[in-house]
Amino acid sequence: MLFIPADAEDATQEILIKVITHLGTFKGESRFDTWVYRIASNHLMTMRKYRAERWELTFEKTEHMIEEASHDNGAFIEAEQNLIIEETRISCVHFMLLCLKREHRLAVILGEICKVNSIEGAKIMGVTPATFRQRLSRGRKQLLHYMAKDCGLVNPANPCRCKTLAAFHVKKRHIDPRKLLFVTHPCRARRKDDAENLLKELNDIERAAAIIRNHPDYAAPEIFVKSMKNLIDSSTFQLLR
């Protein structure tokens, strides 16, 4: 939601303080983790405009940046390093999410990354299940439309390349090779080849969704971890073997 790890860490502290100071109001009408996520959702939806939002990113601006990068031949050699390329890939996911309105962004994070269902998502966001599904659908459509049209991982014929953008971001000082935000953070991303192996097995739209879900492994809800373990242990899906 926030792009900048330090801002996310500050927001996490603020949310945890709200949870602790409001424990007496929990009445057991929903699961405890749903109640906690509802507090987090309210905080993230109503907080003041944070640093990354002040960039006022849009998909149109992002496309313009890709166009500029594709015509730039003055790449720095440092941008060929794997860590910087991985930093660019993770940043790109954040950039795309920041192009969405807050309510659509949160719905996509809950529905696509955390994989909560519409009933739980609706409780968390304080809306009806139909409204949650509508927000998730709108956010997903915008992301997939952009990725299918521009992302080189989704379609090799597309202009966007992680290496090209990495060089461009270093040259423009959007990325400081000495101060990487994501790949050196304690919450590390999955290995790059994990995403690439998955992409080979999925069609274009499914590929786009897989890339979104291949976001850094921030601490997942316990029920999500348990469900994933059960799914993997079941050996039901060839993709997971």
C-alpha cells in the first residue's frame, strides 16, 4: 500500500497500537484476524497522503516512462547487476499498485495477494461482498490490461524489460545502488526464477496475476499459511509438485 518500507513500518506500529488499545471492543462477531485487518484497512484508507502517493502515479505516466527508457542508450553498467534488476522488478509491482485508487489497491492486495474471499474482504473493508468484488474486479482489470500491453514478463513482445528499466532508474537516480529498498530488506522477495518458471505454465492473463502474487513475502496471515501448507501437501496440483 505504501511503497516505502519505512512508511510501511511506521503504519504497522500505528495499527498495532490501535489494535492493542481497542482490544476491549472486540466482541467476537468475526474472526480475530478479520477484526485486526479491519482496523488496518480503516487506517490505510483514511490516513493522510503518504510520500509515495504524492508522486501521483498513473498507468499513463508509467507507460511514458517505459517509452523513455526504451529509447535511452546511456545505461549505467551497474544496472546490469542482478540485485538492481530484482529491485526494479519489485519496485515495478509497487508502482503498478500505486496507480490504483486506494480502495481498488487494497481490494487487489487482499483478493489477489492475500487471497481472502469476498465475504472476508467485505468485512475487512467495511463494505458489502458485492462492492468488494466490484473493487477487486476494477483493480484487477486495470492491472492486467496494463501488464498484458506493456510488461515483457507477461508477453515477450512487449517493450518493458527489467534490465532496461533498471539502467534507466539508476541513471535517473530513482534507484540508488548503495541504498536498495527491497532486495536487502529483511522481508525478502521470492527468487526471480520462481516467477519465471511459473510464467512458462500460465497463459497471458494468468501470467499477469501470477506476477502480482509473486510480490515480496511479507508476513502472511496464519490461516493463509496453513491453507497453503495443506494445498502443497495434498499434491493435487502438478504446478506445486
